[in-house]
Amino acid sequence: MRIAVLVTYVPDTASTIKVGPSGKAIDEAGIKWIISPYDEFAVEEAIKLKESKGAEVTYITYGPERDQQVLRECFARGGDKGVHVVGTGAAFGDAFAIAQILTAAVKKAGPFDLIFAGVKGVGSDQGLVGAMVAELLDIPHVASVTKIEYGEAGITAWREIEGGQEVVEVSLPCVITAQKGLNEPRYPSLKGIMAAKKMPVESVKVADLGLDEAALGGATCRWVSLALPPAKSAGKIIHGEQDPQAAARELARLLREEAKVI
Amino acid sequence: MAGILVFVEQRDGHVRKASFEALSEAKRLAQGKGIPVVAVVVGSGVRGLASTLGDWGAEKVFVADQPELAHYSPQAYAQALASAVGEAQPQAVFLAATAMGRDLAGRLAAKLKVGCLPDVTAVRWDGDTLQAVRPVYSGKALATVDGGKSVPVVVTLRPNVFPAQKSPHTAEVMALPPVAVRGGYKVKEVVSLQAGELDVAEADIIVSGGRGLRGPENFALIRELAKVLGAAVGASRAAVDAGWIDHAHQVGQTGKVVSPTLYIACGISGAIQHLAGMSSSKVIVAINKDPEAPIFKVADYGVVGDLFQVIPALTEEVRKLKT
Ligand SMILES: Cc1cc2nc3c(=O)[nH]c(=O)nc-3n(C[C@H](O)[C@H](O)[C@H](O)COP(=O)(O)OP(=O)(O)OC[C@H]3O[C@@H](n4cnc5c(N)ncnc54)[C@H](O)[C@@H]3O)c2cc1C
Ligand SMILES: Nc1ncnc2c1ncn2[C@@H]1O[C@H](COP(=O)(O)O)[C@@H](O)[C@H]1O
């Protein structure tokens, strides 16, 4: 079995966000980069499958030079190969442009029986790339998956929906987007971290895939501007340490008469 | 014919509230330009439902009604939508940013080779182009985005953000050509979490509990308050990771992103990853014994106190107000 995992490097979720000089993207100074949290579930699932059934795991990422590191971080947990599509970042924030680049990379490194992605990339929070890659490859996908059973011809996936789960039988090849609950991502071992440095990474340029990054970027989604949200004015504080009953009464009154929400 | 095409999501023959919101917002934008709103409904036995969509401003409703479409399938539904796009030639396709809408939007956009503006909280015209605002970086920034050269542009609208408003029309109902549903994807079963439980992603009011609850049994306090308010039960990751409640209830970065009218956070400190999921709520209430807890910075109303005393008292007060 051959598995691809699409992984992306994102700002640590605890980062302070500042608007950069372009006014359209963040200021990257001082940002710590991490594997997108949902991609960790995707990585773990692929490694578990390799361990239980035998598989070759290829990580694929598209991004600037520094993103080679995300592949190293994945290797520290397991896996076999890495493909880094090195770009200028022109396609950042444009899910369809990214999906076209990743699809070309998947085709070049493939074929694959299973492709894992995260349900969404934290930060740009699009939640689109997995389904788009599946469509471009003309294969099925199951999104927001919290459990998988692997059968002979296909897999059964539990997918999170409002108020419940859909249990889906899907044939291979397909794309699965990972949701929290799918597994417990392991921590990299020291041995893994050392070994990761020597793992093979194939570096390709977007042009090597026959695509024009500058033309793609922003063709289907442009970030016109980026702003910090307006500061919220201070709320009303009710002290309920002494008389919780009175505090509760006052809160209920405010919610009914002032906020008019109950 | 230009216009805005709205995918109307239904489950078991009921239109989702978030789809009415999407229709209403489409109507508001379309009116400004004198263009029509067109709806599309996909499912099995949904034809009757189509004619009611005129009440929500749809001038035309396309219907894909086939037994094989009873359950959501990304490829089949995207095919039905693409054929409605072919008929209506809209400038934009709107979907509610629900589990189905978010997923379908990606598939559809790639099929049409256009862009998608996901999970937006505001939409406006910039000349003849639609511009949208979406929270990014856990709500720590707001991006104004457009679809570049995309025609149409696919937009998903965050539930509970846009007001639903009727706008009566007589809708012309038209059947779409049958979708050739491919094999390889089959919904075997739909499992409901717990009968009668509201999902946080759709609720108007949410009462959430965190580590301050100290144990799973104390979620009963949260449930009780939620019941009198007609609210859904939410949770912080700390409560979920401790195994006190199912992940489906988790609000935040790695849980659900919600925008209720009222969000009541009980025993939740207000970590940035939690705020990522709820900071666009209209009114935020925090109940916490620590006056320095960061949740108070985003709260419209805060009660400093012991939740074990405040919540039951609040439940009682709300019950009084409601009777
Ligand atoms: C990548 C990543 C993703 C994450 N995703 C999420 C997510 O989706 N959702 C999420 O919620 N978190 C998420 N987190 C975790 C987040 O950082 C916090 O750890 C978590 O939100 C804390 O939960 P809590 O507020 O319930 O617990 P705590 O931070 O421990 O807060 C408990 C609060 O309860 C109060 N309290 C205690 N006893 C009482 C009492 N008797 N009466 C009143 N108040 C009391 C305390 O004062 C305290 O403020 C994520 C973290 C990371 C790194
Ligand atoms: N630049 C990228 N390189 C590799 N994978 C990506 C990239 N961007 C997104 N993905 C994958 O697509 C998923 C969803 O991303 P998004 O649609 O941006 O939210 C991520 O979790 C990754 O698995």
C-alpha cells in the first residue's frame, strides 16, 4: 500500500498575530512554526497503517524553504519519503491554487492508494484543500474523519456531522481528511529526531510540475487586506463571591432586559 | 442570467436554519444589484420542499430528486450543483458553512475550477465583485478576501451570523437532469449522538463547561441550565480530553467554531484556542471564580464566583423568568 500525507507548516496557535508590511498577510518575525494540528492526526494514521499492514508513507508539502522542516518533524515520528514543493508563497490563502500544486505533486510521486490531509489547516482555516485534491484526482473523499476500519477492497470511515456521525464505505484510492479523535498522535522519539535529519527529501519547484505559481496565486482567492479585530469594550462584571443568588438574579435580568437574549 | 445560487441543505426533509440565513443574505445582496436569487435542493423526496423556498426570496428552485441522493455524497452532490450552476450561470454560489456545506464547497469549487471563500462572517459588494470577511488565525485577525477571477465564486456562510428573513416570491420549480451517481461511496448509517441533544454548531444558545467542573458528573449542572434555556452543551478541550464529555461538544481550535446569540462559559479559563471557537458569539457570559481569568476579557457579562453556586442559582432565575 502506498500512502501520501499532505502536511503544512503553520504558526503556533499561541502566536501573537501582527499584520505584516503588505497589509495582506501576517508579520512572520518571531513566529514559531508547527505541524498543523489536524495534520498530526493524518501523519499518525499513516504511520499506524504502515506499522500494522505495511505501507510506504510519503509526506508532501508545498511552501517556502523553511517548510522542509515540517517534513523532518514528520519523519521524526515515522514515514519513508518526503516531497517539498518549494514555492514563493504566492499561492498562500488560495486553496484552489494550493490544491492544483499538490495534485500535480501527488501525481508525480504517486500513484497512491490513500491520501491523508487535515480537515483544515490551522491559521488560514480554509478546510478546502483535501476535497479539492480529491476532485482534481477524480477520486472520492471523506472529510472530518474520526475513525477508520480498513477492509479488503475499501475502508469504512466515521465522519463527524452536526449531532452525529455518518458511517461511509469508500473505495480506494480516496482522500481522507483527519479530524480530532482519529487517533492520539505520538511524540517524536530522540532516535526518530536524529534519524529524521538523514531522511530523503525530494525538492521540486512549482515550475518542475508544469505550473506557473505566479499566475496561480490569487487567481481564485485573494487576500485583499488583513486587519486585527476591533478591540472589545470591557464587559460588565458582577461579583458573586458573597451572594451568588443575587449575582445570578442580576445576570438573568441583564440577559433579558439589556442584552435581550433570553 | 446572473444571480446568486444558494444550495439549500435539508436533512430528513427539513431545511436547515443556516440555509435560510444563506438565502436571506443572498437576497439582501441580490436586491442591491437587481439580480435574482436561485435555490437548489438535492435529496430524495424533496420536490415538495422546493416550492416553499419562494417564501425566502428564491425566484427559481432547481431540484435534484433521486433515491440515490438520499444521503450526502460529495461527488454526486457536487455534480448536481454543477448542473444547477450550468443552468443558472450565477455570479456566486452560497452554501451554509455546515459539515455538509463546507465539504461540498471545496469539491464544487474544484469541479468548476473557481475559488471558494470559506466560513465568512460578512459579505458585501465591491463594485460588481463580492468581497467577504473571514476570521483567520483563530479569530486573532480578520481577512478581507475575494474570489480573484473566479466566476462564479463559491462562498460558505458561518451559521448564526446572518439574520434569516422571509421575502415572499412565487418560485418556479425546475427539475435538474438526473445525476449519474458513481459507486465507490456509500453512506451505510447515520448515527445520532444522543436523541434530543442539540448540536453546538447549530444552537442559538450554548452553555459550556470546562475543567472548573472538576468531574464528568458535574456536567449535570451545565445540562440543567442548558435545558431551561433551550441551549446546546459545549465543552473546553480540557473537559473533553479528561473524558468527561464527547469531542462532538468541544468548542475551539480543534473543536467546533460556533457563533451563537448567547455563549455561557462556565469554569473555562479562556485559552486562545478556546476563544478561537467562540469569540464571534454575539453575547458572551463568563462564570469563573478567578477574576483574572482571560475569559473575562472577551465576556460581555462576567460573574466572578463559584460555579457550583452560581449555575444552580442562574438555572433557577431563568426558570422563573420563563414561567
Ligand atoms: C493545538 C491546540 C489546540 C487546542 N484546541 C482547543 C480547543 O479546540 N478547545 C479548547 O477549549 N481548548 C483547546 N486547547 C487547549 C487550551 O489551550 C486550554 O488548555 C483549554 O481550553 C483549557 O480548558 P479549561 O478552560 O476548561 O481549563 P483551565 O484552563 O484549567 O481553566 C479552568 C478554569 O476554571 C475555573 N474554575 C475552577 N474551579 C471553579 C469554580 N468552582 N467555579 C468557577 N470557576 C472555576 C478556573 O479559575 C479556571 O479559569 C488547544 C490547545 C492546543 C495546544
Ligand atoms: N501548503 C500545503 N502543503 C501541503 N498540504 C497542505 C497545504 N495546504 C493545505 N494542505 C493540506 O490540506 C489540509 C487542509 O488545508 P486548508 O484547506 O488550507 O484548511 C491541511 O490540513 C493539509 O493536509
